[in-house]
Amino acid sequence: MNRLCLEWNIFRKSLRVLKRNRALLHLQIVNQLGTLLIIALLFPVLLFAIYRMTRGDCPSPLPFLILFLVLTPIVIIVKTFLQGVFYSEMIRGFGEDGVLLKRGLFFAFLKRKALLRYALHLMTHGRGNVFAVPTILCDEEAEEPAVVMERARTTIQHIWHTKGRCRGLETLQCLPLLAFLLFTAGILFAGHAAAVTVILCLAGGAILDLLLTAFIKCAEQVYIAALFCYAHGPDEVGEFTREELKAGF
């Protein structure tokens, strides 16, 4: 319960930061829509595959699968670049420079090669580091993914003395998923609903769950930017207290 209260406070403060920097909020919404697009393409593949195995007369999910395989690398590259824009200005926003989206776009463009290499690293390894993109932006010597990952890990271990992952707003992100699982269990327990009705209800519930999760992820990106600033400077960043920042890992 204490963890949930802590994350709720972090969530509220992150939203206040985004409210004052609406340009970055819009940027984050576009960024999270990329994730939703990938999942939205994969979800029909799974549904059609399940329906095809049970009924046999469902259209082939192959077109959705091809779109998923083609668009996923593009979305990852675009998302990484937009993260570069966001972190570039969010880190400045916690200081005295203010936020200027054009400046962020220009700076991310200057770092495009390193961001592209990191995006390719994500595609091949499937795992990154929450401080990887901020490290690319703030460390002139961090160009190659191996160097970026090592320096990001060093930053974490230097401040938090741990090799663990970022805890972030993971409890809050679990709540929409838990609600969706309970909703799914209720739909399946009903049993008498038609297959099409079940699929539509599950699809609607999944979309709502993804939207809520994406909204929480937008707030979490603000918190990660604050954590990176905390790792390199003040005991308090913006509205976040030392206790809230220490709880990041």
C-alpha cells in the first residue's frame, strides 16, 4: 500500500510537469501511440489465430502479421528518436532553460546516429536501459550501444547501489492489467455469450487497458528524466522529493 501511495504521488507530480509543458505531452502521446499501433496489429493476429483453431472459418491473420513485422522496426526507430527529443527538453525543463520543442528536435537530429544504433540494439537484443537515451544525449563519448549501456548501468549503480531494474510506476501499470484480467475472467465465466461478442468485449477491454497504461507510461518518462537529473546533481528535482527519487530503483 505504501508503494502504491508513493507511485500515485509520483504520477500526480509527473502529470503536473506535463501539464506545464504541453508540447512534450503531445510528443509523448505520439510516442505511446507507436506502441499501441504495434500491439493493435498483434492483437488481431492472436484473436484470429485462436478463432481459426476453434472454428476454422476465420479469415487468415497473415496480412496483420506482415504489417506487424514490417512496421515494428520502423516504430521502434521513430520512438527512440522521439524519446531523444523528449529527454533532451525534459532534462532542460527541470533546470532553468525551459522547454523548446524545436531545439529538442534539432539536438536529437544531431544524435541521430547514436539513437539509430541504440534502436537497432533494442531490435536485436530486446532489452535496453531506462537511462540509455539520456546517456546518449548527455555523454558525448557514448555513441556505441555497448558503451551507452555500460555507462547507463554505472550511473544506476553509483547512485542506487543496485543492479536491479527501474521500479518506476510498475504497481500503477499493473492495475489496468489486473482490471482487464478480471474483466476477461468475467466474460469467459459468463459462457453463454456468442464468440463474436466475446471477441468484441475483449478487444474493447484491451484497448482501454492499453490507453490507461500508455497514459501512465507518459508520466513515467517524466519520472525517469527526473531520476537521471537526480543521479547527476541535486537532491530534489522539480517537485519530486529525495524519498521519491531514491525509490526509483
